[in-house]
Amino acid sequence: MAEQGRNTLTVVDNRTGREYEVDIHDGNVINAMDLRQIRVKDDDFGMMSYDPAFKNTASTRSRVTFIDGGEGILRYRGYPIEQLAENASFLETAYLILKGELPTQSQLDQFVHDVTFHTYIHENIRELLHSFRYDAHAMGMMVSAVASLSTFYPESKEILDADTRWIQMIRIIAKMPTLAAFTYRHHRGLPHVYPENELSYTANFLNMLFRIGVKQYHPNPVLERALDILFILHADHEQNCSATTMRVIGSAEADPYVSMSGAMAALYGPLHGGANEAVLRMLKRIGSIDNIPSFIEGVKNREERLMGFGHRVYKAYDPRASIIKRTADEVFEVTGRNDLLDIALELEKIALNEEFFVSRNLYPNVDFYSGLIYQALGFPVEMFPVLFAIPRCVGWLAQWEELLRDDEQRIARPRQVYHGSGERAFVAVDER
Ligand code: SDX
């Protein structure tokens, strides 16, 4: 038996009595491939780990985002989310996430300039958006539109060239608000409003969404800043479902546009980014504070999920939810109070004192309050996951580039534990 204090794991295979020593690194990590030496017969495949939904498996090393789920800590490249939400703009934060350092003024000016001058989309993509039904879900349109961008920039397949990657990143960050605004205007049967280069990233987005007729659109600065903060809060979140999807598709060396359309499809799911839409629908369904106790009973009986609560990593309050809750108050000062907020606040208060939720460490996550702000800003619920995807494209791109530059990475191809039939002979149809 190895002496205590060594940074290794000693494994005894009781089938053979053999002992194996496995290195521990990064404090609590072993390499799954080190398990393969554990065999009964020398020509065995060796030991595997079984981990559905990857609940206890690190798929990568990363330097982008740090989360401490127990303490409710979230940092982008080491900077606490609270300080970025307080002091930075979304594009400044995007630069930090992509490049790893806060930009100097000249770096930021150049980045803002480059994004600003790539906001237009090809007219054929505008026509593609027109081909959808008026009531097509905005996320379905966005997944298609982002994938179609790959056909307009075939050079994006040169994914190993840093300069080519960078210009695609600029294009994606720049065009996401334009595509989103065009899907919204399609819904409303309104003409598209083209990007205005003298507006800020967020003001330009609001202009393309809501300008009706007026010569010059000036969004309320409180609402413009609130949306910028929401974009900062949603920019990345390490190896979540959609970032993992981006990495898995990217590991096959697909171009960033089709990789990101896959990530957006994952985000669309109601358990992930689609939760903000599901929260609003849930609050509307509850309808009044009086109905909360029966709804909570339904959740405890597994008839319902309290959407916007719970998280795979956070077992404390999602730090983003706290910031969003404060931002909601500032927005409602301008837009007027949303009566669904009262239901949400009461729901949170009751849930945080219910054993069912406390015992499962279920706290509000980023989606619980964000939808209330989006609704107050005038967005229909179908746009809520799109508002998540716009900033999250920065995180997806940072994770994608980190994957491509990581020498340890290969094409993603997990193993399985086979539980199907053994070999059997084909039976002709008239004998079945
Ligand atoms: C996002 O990963 C990320 O970082 C994602 C994200 C990001 O920025 O990218 O943070 C964004 O996706 C936030 C999560 C948004 N989704 C929702 O709000 C949907 C509602 N929440 C859940 O469905 C759930 O909490 C998940 C999906 C978020 C996490 O699910 P897990 O980790 O797989 O946990 P689980 O489903 O196994 O639940 C553990 C227990 C279960 O109870 P038991 O069966 O063990 O008795 O908690 C219960 C669940 O039934 N539970 C809930 C619940 N969430 C978990 N019960 C009621 N309501 C809920 N919301």
C-alpha cells in the first residue's frame, strides 16, 4: 500500500487482487484513461467510467470561466461577474472572454468598430427569414439563419487559421442582433430596420427591434444599460449543455456557424436557455399569488417543475439571479411594475422555505427573473431564448477556439455500456 501523502489513488481490483496507482492532478482529478490498465486478462479493453449526462466528468481544461457552485461564484477570466456587470460594457466583456484580458481603450475602440461594421446580413438571408411562417418560433428561425451564414462564408472552414477564426467571430457577434431583430419584425409583420452604425451595440439592437417610423430612435438609457448588463450576465457559463454541444461539433472541425447552430439548438431546450420563456408561461399559468400553494404542491408531487429554479452546478443562489433581480427594479421604475413580478417574488419566498427545495439545493437561477425584464422591455416570450443566445455566442466562440487550440483534444466520441442483444441470426419476414 502506497504511503500516505502521495498525490495518487491506489485502486485494488478485488477480482484479481492487483493494486494500481493512479495520479491525482488539479487537486481532485484522475485521468479516465489511467483506468484502462485495470484488467482481468491482459487483452481486456480495461476499466471504463460510466457517467450519464457527464455529472462527474471534466471534458476539458479551460481558462475562460470559473464557477464555484457552492459559494455562488462566477468569474470570466478571473473577474467577478458583479464587477463586470457594474463597470464594463457587453462588448468590453466579450473582448475579455475571447482574448483573455480586458482591452485597452484602443483595443476596445477597434473591436467596437469591427463589430459595428459587420452588422449587415446578406439580403438572401433576409429573404430566408421571410420564407418562415409569420408564427414561426424565433429560435427555430435563428438556428436556421446562423447555419445558413456558413454558406456565405465558406472560408470559415479554415478553422485552424487564427485570423480566419477571428473575422468569423466578429461577424457572428455583429450579426446576431440583426438576425434576432429581423425575426422579431417578421413576427410582427413589420419592415426590417437596418443597423445604424452610430448607435451602441445594444441601442442599435433596440433600434432595429422597436423603431416605428420616427427619424431618430433614442432608447431609454436605463433600458439600454439593463439589456447590456443582461448580455454580460449571459455571456458564458463554462461547460453547460450548449457550450458542450459547440465543443462536440467543433471537435469534428466543422465551421463555427454550423457548430453554433447546434449550440443554439441545445440552448432552445426548456431545461436550458428555453427556461426563461418557460418561467413566464409558468407565472402566467399560476396567475395569482393565491394559486401559489397549490402550484407548489404540484411541484412536490412531480406534476410540475418550478422553472427558473435549480442548477447542475449552483447549489446556492445563482449570482446572476441576484444582479438580474436588482436590474429588474431599475427597469420597472421606467416601464411600470409587472404584476407577474409579485407572483415571482412570493414564489421565491415560499420555495426558499420549503423543505422540498431546500433539501435539493434548488435556488433561483439566471432564468427566473430575466424573463420579467424582457417582458417589461416589450419582448414576446418566443424572443426570450434568442436574447440568451445573442450574448452566449461569445462564450460559445471562446470555448470553441479554446478547444481548437488544446493539444489534448480530439474528435468527441464517448464509449457506451452495451446492454443490447447478443448475436442472433436474421429471420425471414414470413417466419417472424
Ligand atoms: C441554464 O449548465 C448551465 O450553466 C446552464 C445555465 C447557463 O448559463 O448556461 O446556467 C443556464 O440552463 C439554467 C437552468 C435553467 N433551467 C431551468 O430553470 C429548468 C428547471 N430546472 C431543472 O429542470 C433542473 O434544475 C436543471 C435542469 C437546471 C438541473 O437539473 P439536474 O442537475 O439534472 O438535477 P435533477 O433534474 O436531477 O434534479 C435533482 C432533484 C430531482 O429531484 P429527485 O428526483 O431527486 O427527488 O431536484 C429536482 C428533481 O426532480 N428538481 C426540481 C427542479 N430542478 C430539479 N424539482 C422541481 N423544480 C425544479 N426546477
